Amino acid sequence: MGFLAGKKVLIIGVASKLSIATGIADAMHREGAEIALTYQTEKLKKRVVDFGKKWNSQLILPLDVSDDAQIEAVFEEISKQWGSIDIVVHSVGYAPAHELEGDYVDATTREGFAIAHDISAYSFVALAKYARPLMKEKGGSLLTLTYLGAQQVVPNYNVMGLAKASLEANVRYMANSLGADGIRVNAISAGPIRTLAASGVKNFRKMLNETAKQAPLKRNVTIEEVGNAAAFMCSDLASGISGEILFVDGGFNTTAMHPLDDA
Ligand code: NAD
Ligand code: 0WE
């Protein structure tokens, strides 16, 4: 029996086979979890329904996290179908594309700032409002995905860095707020991975190469590795961990000096 046997999980953020959420769903399904999925747009619906087959998902619902009514509807349906929930995975981030290129001060706009923070940071606590009543009796676990750009300057990550910093603080405040109900809240800070969200990013391939050279493991990480860490973090194996940012980045964040030419 897997270490997530009997756990009911909602996973938000599957958009393609490359999505980090797809790696998380694979790992959680392998460990015995029952999985509900959401899709952001009607265009993505068919794809997510197809993925759902592989994970035997019975619950596949529409959800744009900028819409409170849709969040409420998702948890209403989960309450009807499941009565309770054990795990919610938030694998969602967005800023308008023009915010993620060029000089930070020049590129950042009031509107782009608001959108990035709404979709990437606020939405996590918005979900928690509705998840809490469904987790209260047995406890539960909430997980989000963040990036090193929250803590250190990464060129072009720009306003997403601020949104992820807010998301990481959100993890700590939510952990403190929900801890008395037995609900743990954590984040995984993943190294760069080629996904849809990364595909439009200028020089992403260069970033992958440089990261691999400098990381202690001398390579990039995969969605399978993030998925395994996520499954652990949301399982009872991690029952003592809350408010934590866990790096799954091959150790990159611990290094400072760029590799010298002969390295
Ligand atoms: P992805 O494009 O596969 O996933 C992003 C998801 O966000 C998509 O499923 C998209 O539908 C969803 N989304 C965006 N706006 C939404 C909205 N308004 N409502 C509902 N869903 C919305 O890319 P990914 O790389 O798997 O990203 C998942 C998470 O991982 C993000 O939070 C991202 O910041 C984070 N992350 C990514 C990397 C990387 O290098 N790929 C590294 C660290 C952290
Ligand atoms: O969090 C992310 C992706 C964030 C992201 C990407 C896009 C591209 C398409 C948010 N919003 C959008 N909006 C779009 O229109 N990552 C951690 C991956 C990523 O994105 C970067 C990175 C890395 C790493 C952007 C610039 C620099 C580095």
C-alpha cells in the first residue's frame, strides 16, 4: 500500500504532460491517493479529462482561481462527492508576459503587479478559506509551488519574484492560522523546469544550462522529483513539517560563486 492510500487530493495546475502538477499527480496516484483535478479554461478541459483517465479521476471541475464563485463551486462539489478532503495542491502562477522581460523598474506596472499577486499569491489563501471546513475534523495538508526568485534576484523574473515572496509569507501565515485545525501548509521551491509557463521565457534554455552547471548535483531537476517531494510533504510522513519552503533544486540555492571556467 502506498503512503497516500485513502487520501483525497485536489490538484490545481495540470495544463500539459510537462506541468509540475502532472508530476505531482503521477506520484500521488502511485502512492494510492484519489485525485480530483481542475482545468483553467474550456480549451484545457479535454486535455485534463484525458489525464484524469490515467489517474482514475472521478472529479474534474472548472476553476479559474481569480473567481471566488468558481472556488466556492469547486469545494461545494467536493463536499458533496467526498464529504471531506485531505490535500490541496496549488500549482498556479501567472503574470502578464510583458512583466517578465527587461529592467524590473521599467517593466513593472500597477496592473501587472496586481494580477501577478492575485493569481499567484492571494489565490492560495482563497482556497484555504474553503478547504478548512472540509479538513477540520481529520486535519490536512496544503502545498504550493514557489521559485528562488522570491528570495534572490533572478533576471526577468521581475514582479513574479515579489508575488512568490508574498506566496512564501502566505505559507507561514496560513500555517500559523490553520495549525490548530491540524492543517499543515508548505511550499516546494523547484529549480527551473521546461513547462508551458517557462516556454515563453527569454533565454530559458541558457538558464537551465547555467543552473545545471552551478548546482551541486550538476543537473536540472524533473517533475518526477518535484512530484515525489510533494507526495512526501503532503503525506503523514511529514506530519511534523509546516510553514516550510523545501528546495527541490539540486542544491542550486546553496551556492554563490559561479563555476570557474575550468569547472
Ligand atoms: P504550467 O504552465 O504547466 O502550469 C501553470 C498552471 O497555472 C497551468 O495549469 C495554468 O492553467 C494555471 N493557471 C494560470 N492562471 C490560472 C488561473 N487564473 N486559474 C487557474 N489556473 C491558472 O507551468 P508549471 O511550471 O508547472 O507551473 C506550476 C507552478 O510551479 C507555478 O506556480 C510556477 O510558478 C511554479 N514553478 C515553476 C518552475 C519552472 O521552472 N517551471 C519552477 C519553480 C516553480
Ligand atoms: O514561475 C515560473 C513561471 C512564471 C510565469 C511564466 C509566464 C510565461 C507566460 C508566470 N507568468 C507567465 N505569463 C506568461 O504570459 N517559473 C519559476 C519559471 C520561470 O519563469 C521565468 C523564469 C523562470 C525560472 C521568467 C523569467 C526568468 C526566469
